[in-house]
Amino acid sequence: MAISRVGTALAVVTMTGVAGIAGCTPTTTTGADGNEANKGSAGSALAAVNDLTVKGRAPKTGYSRAQFGKSWVDTDHNSCDTRDDILKRDMTAEKFTAAQGGDCVVTSGTLADPYTGTTIKFTRGKSTVDIDHVVALSDAWQKGAAKWTKDKREQMANDPLNLLAVDYSSNRIKGDADAATWLPSNKGFRCAYVARQVAVKKKYGVWVTAAEKAAMVKVLNTCPGEALPDSGKPVASSGAADAGTSAPAAAATHYANCDAVRKAGAAPLHKGDPGYSSALDRDGDGVACAS
């Protein structure tokens, strides 16, 4: 299975909250405008906020879900669509459609919902669980994605980094809100949620508004040691229309084993991808941790 399970991790977060560093406060400096500029430690989500471009929100003109390609494309080529991949990753006790064979179509399972802190029983066909785009597609459209190629938009819409299985009502209340206007009711998950938004926006070159950046910093100041999630291979901008929105070059990435790759949501790794090594590619076919 190409996308690793995070249901257990989400359950821990739901029960205990996201741990900060006891007695630790973020590193700050005073900017030219006299305001305190939050930096955070290296590798933290708080530090990464300062890598995001701050601009005003562009018009929503021209937006539609279709601009981000077909829903739930099998981008990792594991013969399962992205929605089922995320359900498998985030839930426990899953059952599958017997007629399909294998473990693709999830018919039921249990979700430790990160947004509400509750446990949800999922049955296919009943509206209890949605797959949320952590950075809403409409929000991305108004902050740079309108000028991307359709391929890049499709990548973002199906990127496991930007997807979580969550309570359906919370997802629909959120709509296309950013961190300035909506946060999960489960306060213990807010640090992880905002850190994931930062990682997605950094990876794809989505900008933030001033109010959104302030909201992100406010949350992450409560957990200055919250790590920036591993975003996998950055997605480069395409064409002149994307000028100024390209994601920064990837830092060196190393995985101890395929379990670590799956936990990071980076499987499968192809030769040339950050973190790929021959030690992970046992059959030497150029694809590591494919199953």
C-alpha cells in the first residue's frame, strides 16, 4: 500500500494533544517596523512560516473544482484512488469490498477524528467522514494556483500531505477558510493542523495573507517545537505565469527504512526523488517502498 497509516498517530494526538516544549519560547527579533518577528527553531513549522510570501487575496473569479483535475486520481499508481488511500491511512479496523479483491475499496472502519477529538464509525455511503483538503483548493486558487498549470493543481489536490480523513460536518463548516477564519475545535490538534498547512503552502508556493500569517504564528507560538511535516518532493512552477510561486529546493532527505517513508506519506519513492536510496529499493527497479 503506497500511503502509510497514520490512524494511530492521529488517535494519540486526539487523546493527548500536540506536545510543545515545556518552558520553551520561540526565538524572536524586532523587525524594522518595530514589531516582534517570530523565528522558531530550525526545522520547525514556526520557522517555516517566515518562508511564505505575504500578499493580498486575489479574486475567486474562474475557480471551480474542475480546475484541479478529476477528483481522487490514482497519482501513486497503486490501483487505488486517492480517497481510499487516505481512508486506509487514517482509519483502523477497515473492511473492504470483497468483490474488488485486495484492499482498495474501503467499506467500513473507525476514525479517530483529528478535528473534533471524537471517534467516528465509517460506513461507505453514509456521510460521516470526508477527505479534507487541509489547504482548501479555493483558498489556493486565490493565493497563486490560478496561474499554475492544471497538472500542478491536480498534484496538490491529490497530495497526501494536503489530505486528512475527518468529521464531515467540520469539513463542511470549514469550507475554503484559511487559518485566520477557521481552526479545528480540537485544540490539541491545532498545532499539527497549522504545521501541515504551512508545509503544503511552502511546497507549492501558495502565499498567505497578513491575517493568515498572524493566525499561524499565534497557534505555533504555543508549540514552537512543532516540526514541519516532511512534504516530499517540491513541485516546481511551470511557465512564466507561475513566476514567484515556485516551491523552494528540497532539503536533504533520509529515511531509515520503508516504514519511515510510509509514515511520511512519501511512498513510493522513485529514483531521483528526495530520500530514495538503493538500500530501500530491494529489487533494483528504481522504485522503493512500493508495497
